[in-house]
Amino acid sequence: MKIDPKQWDAIIFDVDGTLIDSIPFIIECFQQTFTQNLGQPADEAAIKATIGMPLESVFSSYPAEISENLMKTYLEYNLAHLGQGIGLFVGIPQMLQTLRKMNIPTAIVTSKRNVALQPSLRDFELAEYFDLIITKEDTVRHKPNPDPLFAAMDRLGLSQPGRVIYVGDSIHDLECAVRAGCQPVMVGWTRMPKSPLQQAHPAVWIDHPNDLITFLES
């Protein structure tokens, strides 16, 4: 079947757990941070529940001085070990290459800071596949608020959110897409807990990157 690129105005991607296999590394960064500053690691399930949110939100329940130290430790450890702890999920480059041939605008919407995202884009040669990148610095409010997707659509010159797909791996991504009026596509290859996503009954669930192409063809 011939792909009709006019059916969708843009495909927007989350990064961690969606394009990049980074969840174990993120957990490692949190555990190092909590152990160094609070004397003990945190519950892994509790950490996973916060992934996808800005660090300021994750550490906001602590007093200001402790929160500041947690932030500093996390960022320093993350940037120092970034090249050693992450990889690309199988099939991601091939999927992105196919999307490029379809001439559908593609973008990234992530809560990561730009300084943390750019090394991964460079190391995995991903930047060429995206027309726009929205990071933590680009909006005041972040996922699960819809503001980052609204910002992406505004910069892409899009006015019909129902014609925009947001591909993600967490309940925060799903809620962000729904609140923005976009079509959420949830990925089954994530290392995040799948039961909260499945219980939310996302309309589209894919188990392999190529399944996104199949969805676009259907």
C-alpha cells in the first residue's frame, strides 16, 4: 500500500524510553543522587513513576537547599556518564529513515534539558531526522501538561492537533498527547512499567518501531 503523507501533519517523539534506551541509566543517576545526598537509594518503582517529568518537579517535595543539591548531583553524574549508559532501541534508525522518505515533518518533545539531549543526538546521528526539537527550556509548563506539544505545533505551523501523532512510552506522554488533542502512540519496547499504560487503553500500541510505519499505512 502506498503511504499517504497527507493523512498526518507531523510525527512527534518522546526521547527517553522511546527512541533511546536510557531508562536504566536514568534510574542509576537517581540512585546515585539519592544515596550521595540522602544516604540511601530510592524505590525504583517510585523513580520510574517520575521519569518524563522535569527534574525540578521530581525534587520539588524537598526543602530548597536539598532540592538544589539533588539537582546538582544528578546533572553532574548524568553528564559525566552519559556516553556509557545508553543506546538506541533496535529498529529506530530504519524507522526514522522511512519517515524521512515519507516527507512527514518530525519533531522531538522531551522534558530533558538541551545540554543533556544534544550529545545523544550527536552520538547516534539522529539530529538529521528531525525538523524541530522542543526541550525543557522551551516551555514553562511541561508534561503531562500539553504545553510542549502546543509549542511544537505552533513552531511547525500546525493548527489541527488531531492530525499530529505523539509517540511515547509513559503515562505522562499519554496524558500530554490526550490533553493536547493529539493521537497518542505508545511503544511496547520501553523499560517503563507497561501496566499503567495498558490500563489507560491507548488507541494505538506498537511493539516494534516498524509498527509505526504499518499504522501509517493502514
